[in-house]
Amino acid sequence: MKGAKSAGVQRQYSGTAGRVENCQLGVFLAFASPLGRALIDAELYLPKSWLADPARCGQAGIPAGIEFATKPVLAQAMLARALDAGVSASWATADEAYGMDFKFRRFLEQRRVNYVVAVPKSQSVAMSLRAGDVRADTVAASAPPEAWKRLSCGNGAKGPRMYDWALADVHFEAEPGYRRWLLVRRSLIPDTKGELELAYYLCHGPAGTALEELVGVAGARWAIEECFQSAKNEVGLDQYQVRRFDGWHRHITLAMLAHAYLAVTAAHAPKAQTAWSASHQQRSAVSWHT
């Protein structure tokens, strides 16, 4: 994107592009189940530099009085709207930008939504009452060989996404009947440096939740990438030429509505109903992306 007049545009990190560039950032909420997945809400992220310039905001159609909100705060607002509207989600998953935010995780717990959220390797976790907090990568380095289990976290374009997984209990207060865990994912193929890539997740859910369930929820985060791909290809999610705040939301909302209609239509097809009847993975999840 070129120029400086489109609402919220500036040089910032884009998760989609994987680099810093001049762009707008949207925070999206997706719903996923064995029957399908769809984008159900979105907010345009407005940097502080924009909100500090009322004249610029006025030219871009940004309503007066909007206060700065971080991406996790925008995600909380969208999830609250979905839950208040009756959307039933048993699990939530999100990338590091949200998972590392304690207030975001606490919000999920208060709304009784279990979660498996990505965190950086430097994330501190309480592994024992005596030792205090330990970095996530330190915990992973101490895992014995027998702690790792090879599992698929869902099907991808090339078949099952297979990784090695390890799970450790986190000694941090939880409500009765609930537990916390640190989940670690290890790649099977070394990277260019000859190292196996590791990813880390903080989890909160009912005591006794199986490793396979947590792995499945972690894998559900790819649903939002699939939603983006299909929404771009099928309903023109990214095919807009608008500069104003209201114009962005109108286009994105109409595209999401069309995408959701296609998802619901596919879910009610006889073939999908048969697949649902045969499925034992009756879980639903919501996920975020920027």
C-alpha cells in the first residue's frame, strides 16, 4: 500500500507479509468447527500516531472520540460481542501477540473460554513452587525423550501436519476443576541451521484434558489463514480501494458475510452432514490474526 491517507496506514509489522511495510492492519476473529470455518468479526487497528492527529482522522472518516486500543484489546471486544450474541466456543487460540498478554488470557478465563495460545520462547512459567518462574525454552530443553509424542495437529495442503509435542503442568493458581499447561511443539525436519524449530503455547482448560485435544486446538489456529485465503479468492476480501475508516469496515463486513454464507451452505450440504456424523472431534474454537 502506498500513501499516507488510508485510515490507520503507516509503516508497521504485517504478520501476513512477515515484514515491516506501509500497510493497514486488521484484527480478525474466526470461528472453526468440524463442519467448517468463517471470519465473523474484524476491527481496523488505529496506531497512536493517527489518533494523535484529529484533523487526519477526520479526513479519513475516523469517528471522534475513538481511543487507542491494542490488538489484544480489540480481540477482547470482538470475542465479547460474539459471546454476548450467543456464539458458543469451547476453546480459543491465538498467536504470540495475544497469547503473551496476561490481560487477554485472564479475559478468556473470566468468560469461561478455554485456550491454547502461542507465547514466545522467553515466556516465564511457574514450573514449581520452589524454583519460581522459568523460561519456556528452558523447560523444553529439560524435557526427557519420553516426554515427546508425535501427533498431527490437523490436515494441511500436503496432508497431516505432524510434529513432536510435549506437555508440562504449570504451577499457577487455577479455579477448581481447571489446570494450566505449557505445550511445546517441535518440528520434525531441521531448519537451515540444522536445528529443530520449537513453538510454545500456554494452555488453560478442564483438568484431565488430553494432550491430543490441546494439540488439536493449537492446530485450529491455521483455520484463520484458510479463511483469509478462501475469502480473498472467493469473495474479494482484499479487493478494495477505499481510504476511509467506514469504507474499510463496510467492505470487510460484506466480504465476511458472503464468506460466512458460503461456509454455512457448504456445512449444510449432505456430504458435510455425513462427515459431521462420523466425526469424534466435536470442538469449536475461535482464533485471531492481524
